[in-house]
Amino acid sequence: MNTRTHVHIKQVGSQTHNKPGTLFRGSLPLIVASLKDSAMVGLSREDMRRVFSYYPTLFTLDEGYLARRLRHLREVCGYSAPQLRRMLLSNPRALLYDQDRYQELKGFFEKSVGLSSDEFCELTSQPTGSRLITASHNTIASKTSHLTNTDTWGLSRRTLRELVVAFPTIMTTPVDTTARLWTYLHDVLHISPDNIRQCAVKYPGFLRSNPTSLTRKLEYMVAFQALLQAMLLEWSADGGSGSGSGSGFFSTEEELVLAVEQVLVQVAALLMSQVSIIFTFSDARIASRLLEVAAVKHGEVVSAGMSGATTNGDECGGRNVEARARAGASILETRLAMVAEHVRRQQSMLIHSPPWPATAPATSTVAAAAAEQNAGAGAAAAGGTGGGVGGGETASYRHLARALVHVAGSSACALLVLEAASVRNVVGDRGKLSRLLPVSPQQAVTYSRSKFDRWLTVSSSSSSAADGHSGDGDED
């Protein structure tokens, strides 16, 4: 063996049931010889080191057992030597699963999914595809039935085959996770079944999304965009003084809250239908990129803020763009934290706590006081209509709308509702997405750092030359 191979004795002991001496019995050289045999697997010296470091148990097996297993996979299951090599390097445990399991799983994918024998072998030899071998057969069968169920996802056999080839681990996610994802998209965001299926086909990894994580990221994205857009609209409405008026359009605050809720749900559905890939990125990346873009592109408005934030804007003025951007980012973070805190108080920390990671959890004392203070109002709000949103988990957008009205103000939120109404007829046109969103989510989140920096420089220059409050206008 390569003298540079280092395996911790505890790892060896754990994998060999505290019998590390079995590594040095007479079969070790024979196992190494079998794995090096180009007609069987053809591992190189470096390959052998990697396999040994990752899974030394493989070298404690009986040489005859391992040789029979390799022959079975080659001659009966149809794996090629390069495919077995890839499997050993990515998931050597898969090699040791029951021989009948390979045949059973292969037959299932050929019959139910439409994979050919060669496609199955190629797929399960890949790093992600090899997880199919180690997954429960019941999970895979149930997931196939769920994804092809015409009452929900309703994927055709051909579509399912394409998705499995592109992203095989969608078959290893529990059915409950995918079922909750469908319920959230269809029942809460009111996305049509066809649009949900199109989203799954466009981004296969979307089918593995955790609904709880997705909801948290989506709520943050929607709250961020709505808060910033409300600030920009109010600023614009009064010619840049930051005291524009949008009041008088709604007779009561509750009527305004319901209208804002409808806008938030529509924007959330729009984001999921058109750019759902952004929610596969981390919370930290989403939050930091959005703040950075908003501060650079809308620094003057954000730093001036609304009402209590004028001091920061005066201090920065036009003297220092970086200082103005930092001030703007700080103001946005503060106001988002206020929105999060307000939502937490309404929900009594029972639904999402907090609605996104950027805000520290409230103490039990604050939570108890908030629960007592908002019990009556929260119960009344949860029973409203609000575009079909209300009660249980779906009430989160009602809470979010009320928090935005509280933090941004009735005037700014009224302007937000009117702006959304003005583009409602074209809300499904991707080219008009920037009219609703002050920060382009796809470019902001998905671009690599270098590409993001270049885009932000060009985009901010264009924004400065324009009004300074329009959308990005450069959707891909």
C-alpha cells in the first residue's frame, strides 16, 4: 500500500468492529490484486489509497466474497470496469449491498421509470446516483408513485426518467417532504399545477427542497423586496423628500393589510415560478447579496430612509458613496429585523421562529408577553379571507403583511399595492419582473462573485443615470 495513506485507528476500529488486525490477514494482498485487475475494476495506486482511507472495511472482507461480488456486478448486472471504479471511489459501501437488491432495483427502474440497463448502471455508478443503491426500496417506490400521481405532481414516465437521469437523488427524498412542498406551492401560493411541474422540470433539484427552509428563504426575499420597494415608491411620490403620501386609498388598516398580503403571495408565487433556483442557495448568501445590491443601487434613498433615518443620509450626503452604501445597508438590516420581530410577536413563535436566520430568537419572556398581547388580534386575523390565505402555516403572509405596514407605514404600503395593481396584467411576463422587484434576484443571488461584481458595477451606473428608483431591467 502507499506509505502516504493515513487512516485513524479509531476509524479502522469502528468499521471493523474493533478488530483492526483483520486488515493484516492473508487476504489483504488478494483483495488488492482483485481491485487492481483491469478486467475487474482496474484501480490505480492512488485510487486504492482513496478507497482505503474512506472505507478500510472493504479490505477486511474475505477475498473470495469480494471477487464473487465483483464478478456478479460485471457479468450479471452489466457494470463495466470503469463504472465499478467510479462506484468504489464515490460510495464503496454500495458494493456490499445484497446482490438481489441490484437486480430488484434495476428491474424497478427499467419497468417504472423507463431506464435501460446501460443507463441504470451508468447512473448508479455516479457519486449522486450510487445513493439509489443504498436507499430504501420502499422510499423509491413510494416516491415514484407520488411523483406520477395525477392528483399532485402528475409527472409523465418520460419526464420522470429525464429528471432521475439529471438529478437521481430526487428519488431518495422522503415522500412527506415532497408532499408538503406541493401543498405549500399549490395551496398557499396558489401556483397552478402546470407551473409547478414546469418548475420541477426546469430545476430538478427543486424536488428535494425542504419546505421549511424554502418558506424561510422565500419570506425573507419577499419581505426584503416589498420593504425596499415601498421605501422607494414613497420617496419617488414626494419628489425625493422621503415623505410621500399614499394614504386615503384604504378605509381601514386591516383592509390595507389584506391588500398587501395578496401582493406578497403573488410576488412569492412569481418568484417560485420564474426563479426558484435562487432558493437552492444558502440563507447567508441570499441575505448578503440582496443587501449589497440594494445599498449600492439605492444607497441615497435607503440612507435617507423614511422619517427617522434622515440623519444618516445627511451625514453621508454625496461625499462618500461607500459610507452611504454602508448606512443604507445598516438601515435595511434594522428595518428587516423590525419586520422579523413583529412577525415573531404575532405568531407567538409557533410557526417560524424566527422567520429568517438574520434575526436572533426572541427570549421566552418577550415571546410570552407577545403571545398575551397579540392573542386576540392574531386569532381574528388568521380567520380572514385575504386571497385565500389564512390559518395555520398559510397565515405567515398575513403576519408578514401586517409587519410591513407597521414598519414601512400605511402610506408606503398603499403605494406598493397600487404599483402591484398597475403591473398585474403583465405579472406573468418575465420581462416585467423588474417592475415589481427593486433588486433582480437571479443576478444578485446566482452570479459568481466576479460576475456579480461586474454586473453590479454596470447595473449601478445605469441606475444612477436613470431615476435611481426603477427596477433592474436586465433580466436574463
